[in-house]
Amino acid sequence: MNQYIEAKKGEFEKTIEFFKKEIGSLRTGRANPNIFDAVVVSAYGVRTPLNGVAAINVADGQSITIAPWDKNIIKEIEKAIIEADLGVSVVNEGGQIRVTVPRMTEENRKDLVKKLNEKYEQARISFRQIRDEIKTKIEQEEKEKAVTEDEKFKYIKELDEEITKRNNEIKEIREKKEAEIMTI
């Protein structure tokens, strides 16, 4: 692998991890605690991720229980979940919150696949931006005579192969998530 790709390897990995995290919050037909990854609770004057103030447990295939470590912030947790607009019903049971994940309709599934494809396209754009940065650097070094024209073409070919490999990697992740969403 050439040094230009090697220098940006961390950015490729960050893009893939970010994509996985983003699509992890898309709900499927089953109860999944990952849908709360983006929920932030205002407690004690500080904005804290939900999993930092409560225990999240899957009760069964359609419901999740959220037990706050401090019962005094249960209202703030309930408010944060409602404001996150996750398409779930929220019931405050006093000591815990029960979140019911409704069965998904065909329309819900298609909307989620649309969101999934938007996130997929954002990841592809990110790869394209990294590719453009690397290509510009290679071309700049060729102008400065740091690399030969043959090396430039070789490096760009390797770069295109790397981008294709990374795009295929996120495509597989997207297809797997789409299958989860569309499974009844």
C-alpha cells in the first residue's frame, strides 16, 4: 500500500465506524437498545447520553425498559426520548420507563431504507473527499518532481482500488442493515 493511502487510513476507518454508528440508530422490526444512542438527557444541568444515566434493557421483542440510576430524573429521560422522535411509544411506570417499539408497516420500512441510503451516500461522499485530498497530494508531489509520472499513475490506480474496496465494504454493511429493516 502506498504512503498516501496509509496516511489517510485512519480517516477511512473513522468513516466506516461513523457509518455503522449512524445506521445502528435506525430501528428495525425488533426492539434494539441502539436506537437510543443519539438520545441526550438534560440532567443536573448537563447534557448526558441516555446510557450514561440509566440502564437500558430489552424486555422482549417489542419493548425496552429504561431504569434510571436516579429516580429523580425520570421525567427528563421521558422528555428526551419523546423529543428524539424515534417513532416509539413511551410509558412512565414510576420507577422505570417502558418503551414499546410498534410493528413496522411497509411504509415505515421504506422510509427507513430511504434514510439508510442517505447515510450510505454520505459515507460514499466522505470517501470521495478523502480520495480527492490524496489525489491532489499525489499530483502536487509530481509537479514538485518528488514522484515520477509513472509513480503518480500507479499511486492513483492503487487509490482507486482502495476506494472501490472501501465502498464495497460499506455497501455490504448497508445491504445487511436493509435486510434487517425489511425482514418482517
